[in-house]
Amino acid sequence: MDISSRSPFRIMLLATGGTIEKSYDASAGALTLDVPVIDTLLATLDQPDVQVDVRRVMSIDSLDMGEAERAEVVTAARAALAASDVDAVVITHGTDTLAQTAQALATALDTPRLPIVLTGAMRPYRVADSDAAQNVAQALMAARLLTPGVYAAFHGRVIPAGRIVKDYERLTLIESAT
Amino acid sequence: MDISSRSPFRIMLLATGGTIEKSYDASAGALTLDVPVIDTLLATLDQPDVQVDVRRVMSIDSLDMGEAERAEVVTAARAALAASDVDAVVITHGTDTLAQTAQALATALDTPRLPIVLTGAMRPYRVADSDAAQNVAQALMAARLLTPGVYAAFHGRVIPAGRIVKDYERLTLIESAT
Amino acid sequence: MDISSRSPFRIMLLATGGTIEKSYDASAGALTLDVPVIDTLLATLDQPDVQVDVRRVMSIDSLDMGEAERAEVVTAARAALAASDVDAVVITHGTDTLAQTAQALATALDTPRLPIVLTGAMRPYRVADSDAAQNVAQALMAARLLTPGVYAAFHGRVIPAGRIVKDYERLTLIESAT
Amino acid sequence: MDISSRSPFRIMLLATGGTIEKSYDASAGALTLDVPVIDTLLATLDQPDVQVDVRRVMSIDSLDMGEAERAEVVTAARAALAASDVDAVVITHGTDTLAQTAQALATALDTPRLPIVLTGAMRPYRVADSDAAQNVAQALMAARLLTPGVYAAFHGRVIPAGRIVKDYERLTLIESAT
């Protein structure tokens, strides 16, 4: 049976920034990553038996994520896996280098003991017609149903690390042919 | 591997009414089931590789669902399972008797060849702070990841038919102790 | 010059219930007037130099408003007019008998020293596609620009007391021919 | 009497761009003025007896508005004033140089035969917690109630041309002391 009926189901959410968290700064007249939005988004979800603990790892555009930052994400994931009160890990991340971070996690963690699910958005949570709430809701659901491993959950699709590709034309993440 | 990488993933959505579809009728000054809302909700989701076909079975409050109506839902599910171009079935339904319909499906279909996922909402899609979009997004994700069987997906939780209970105090669906 | 440049401009808002304030009660499965919503609506408006004080007079459907309740509204309006720190009065009200209350106010107050502007909504604030925020924003603006008197501000139109008619077909308030 | 009871009340809306019209371009990962949004905003308003005709003059950030562009706005306003079927003019505009355009209009048009009301927003219509819908709704109401002249309507306040100042700290438009 694939269903985790652990109650509550405990998710560690590692927030790293990315488009999903951009919000409008009226003084600057531009989108910034100055205000964390993941907690605001989570507060709109109804999930009386899911416990989500948010840990802020960084707040950057994923195009600015280099080896050092990626190593920090791996370290944070390792810490989450080591905690006894975590049933799954969700990572919010910019889409431009989400595939690289997933690959880095899969390489570093080999076979993690829990599912690790990366997600993000093509349009910020704080912008009209955003895909952020959908992606986070679906990533949380996928985190509960998947077997241990590293994945992206995005636009209703689950893609294993190593096969994730950003489709810049259709503005989504797709699964590469093997 | 639990991930269905069939692309597009084809879902037959059977709509039956329920709170999720209630909308405000300004002439009547009340909530009614006169206007179908499932297509409107689906149009807000980003899922370029999920194909959802909506089939309207009925538009009723689930407290008004008797044996005859429940049999109609079973018949519609059977037809969906018989179609060669369907990978999973999602059913939108009122929460008051969602458990009974799930049980009726599980009994009638024995071991269905596909996942059948029932969902709904405690607050109508067209009302502030609705849980409808979350539940539908998560049901669609669950339908892709679950093994064949009959389930409820609700508020981030998946519950197998036979164990679904409405919690009238916390206003959610919970899993009964065995 | 019609512009009140008093800063801040001080509005006393008398809340009486009506469709505008209906919200969904998930336990009852119906719209109720149990939760006041006017403050929630006002909190979404940007008006750094308008000060709105909300006074709750009652929370009823305007079809349930009889002579006694109407007299209470008149008394509350009189109190607002007597206050030295009020520049205009806005009253939120159900649309079914808004015209009668406006007439009662005009009769009782003769020539009030301030503008008194009644408004409401055809669809509750907490329901999709509501006209509540528009009507309240426009009533607040009209309250600042109108000369003393009793009016309805609704759907972009201002109608003097004595000429207000509910159009049940087009679902709006209109001005009767003289 | 200040109320225009002309029915329908006919407004010519001149759109020039500005923050109010910025929307998120997922390909560019930034806010742009590529997609006009005024019609989308107007479609959410209920105003069965107000007729708004939108004329696109330009789509620029008001910091990019020079003498030539400002002259174009004056020309468009002149054309609107010359039309026999227009009862008021509303202009949507960026806030950074809205005051200059209002001044240019007041200077060029001397005493216009109709009210000309400029408005805009501190946060784009397509961004969470935008002030755009409020400002447009209130500008439309003000356009109906004001005597001929050039004004800004913004955040519940009406300011005559010549006195409009952007307050960069409180992020609003204020009226200068004389």
C-alpha cells in the first residue's frame, strides 16, 4: 500500500526562494525576494493532519545558485533526513536550476530514507493566475504517496531526479526521454 | 516505481454536485447547484500533460443521493474503467455521503483496474477561503500516484474506501481506526 | 468646490447586515450573518487619509427589518450626525428594503448636516465576483463628494432618497422616474 | 445638485500604461506592460448604467513620459471633450509623473467642459493586494460627481491638478499645502 496513514504526516519544507516567492515591492516598483511567502501560502491550505515545518535555507533566484548554495541545500536536506520526526521533505526552489539541485541531492544522498520533492512556480504566488498554490498542494500530496527518492512535482506531474528538464517554451518542467 | 509517466495522463472526472459546486444565485439570494463549476476550477490549474475529461453524472447535494443515484455513479465509473483511453478516475462529490459512495464503488467494482479517487469540499469553490481547488489539485495528483483501488483524497490525506469518516466537528474527512 | 479636502476625512459606517455581509458557515452548510465582514472588507482598501469608524447597529437580512429596526438605524444616524468628529455617514444595508430605510432617514432627519450614503451588494463580499468591494469603495468616495442629503451609492450610480428602486430583473438599484 | 443622473453615464477612459497595468511575463520572469489590463479590470465591475469606452493612448511607464507623450495625452483628452457622447474623462496613468500630466492638462485645456479624473495604482492590478480596482472604481464614481476640472482620484481622495504630489514614503498621492 502506497498510502502513508501516519497521522499527522510531518513534512519538513526547505524554502530557498525562486519565482514562487517573489512579491511586489511598491517602493522599488519591482518584484523582490525580500518577503518570505511560503508561510502565507501554506496558511491557505486545509490540512488538519499534515504538519509542515518551514525551514528557510536561503532566499535567492535559482539562477544565482552556485555550488556553495547547492551544497547548503544538500546539508539542509541531510539534516531533515536525520531528524526522527520528519516523514518527507519538500523543497521550494526556482525552476531555472531546480533540475541541478535535484541531481545534486540524488548524487549526495544516494538512497534517501524519505521522499524528497522539489517544487516551485512559473508565476509568483503573489501574482494573478499563479501556479504556486497548485504546485505546493500537489508536492505535499506527492510527498505523502511517493516511495523514498528525489523528485520534482510540478504542474500535476512527478519527475524523478536525473530526468527533470525545464521547457522554456511551454513554461513547465518535463521529463526527458531516457 | 509508483510514478505514472504516461504522457499525457488521462483522467475521467465524474461530477456529481455537492458543496464544492455550489454557487451564489443573486436572484434567489441563496447557494444553488444550478451552475456547474468544475470546468471553471479546472481551467485555473496548470497541467500541460494531464488531460481531464469531465462527465456530468448529476448535480445534487449528497444528502439527496439515494440508492438509485449511487448506482448511477457506479455505472459511470464502470464506463470510465471500460474506456481504453482513461488512466484514472476522479469523482467530485458532496462530503456527507462520500464515504457511502466510495463503499458502494469498492463493493461493486471489486478490484478496479485503475485508481478511483473521490474528493469534494467543505466550502464551495465560489466562496472565500474554499478548500475546493486544493482538494481537486491533490486528488488529481493522487490519482496519478496511487495503485488501483477506491480512495478519498481530502485535505492532503488519502483514505481507502471502507475507512472514510466525515468528522463534523473538525470539518474534514478522517480515516477510521480499523 | 465639491471636494472635501479635510484630512483625514472621517466617516462613520453604520453596519446593519444584508447580503453584503453573508458568509459561508461550513457547519450549517449555508450562508449566515453570524460573522461581521465589513471590517475585513475595509482592511483591503488603501485610504491613508480616510478614517472609517464602524458601528454595528444590527446584523439582519433587510427583509426582516421592520419599523422598530428602521427606527434604530435612524437613531444611530442621528447620533453620528451629532458627533463633532464625523464628516459623512455610510450605511451598509440589505438591498430589498434599502429604499425604505433611505426614505425613513430622509423623512426623520429632514436636511441632515452631512451626506448619508447607503450601500450594499447583490452578491456577498465573501462570494466570487462580489460587487461588495466596488460598492463600498464607491460609497466612501461619494460620501466625500456629495452635498448633505440621503443617497444610495450602488453600481457606480448615486440615487437620492425617495427615488431608489430595486430592479429585481437586472439585479441593481435604479432611479425611479419622477 | 451634484449628482449626474444621466443614464447611461458615458465615460471615455484613456489608458496610458503605468504600474496599474503591469503584468507578469513568465518567459521574461519580470513585470511588463505588454498586455493591456484595463479592460480586464473594468469587466469585474458592476455598473449597468455606466458606459466606459477605453481608448489606448500608449502603454508606458510614466517615468518614460516626456513632453511628446504628454502632448499626446492632451490631444486625446481634447478629442474626448470634443465628442458629443462623453460625460466625463478618466485617465489611467503611472503615479511618478501623474501630477505633471494633470498640470499639463489643466494648463492646455483651461476650463474643460467635463471632469477629467486621473488615476493609477501603487501595486499592479495583477498583483496581490493591489489598489488598482479600488482606485478605478473610485475614479469612475468621482468622474460622475465632480464639477468640470482636472483632478486625481487616488486612495479615496480627490486632489485638484496643481496640488498633486506623490508621497514616496507613504506610497500614495497627497494634496500639497497651498
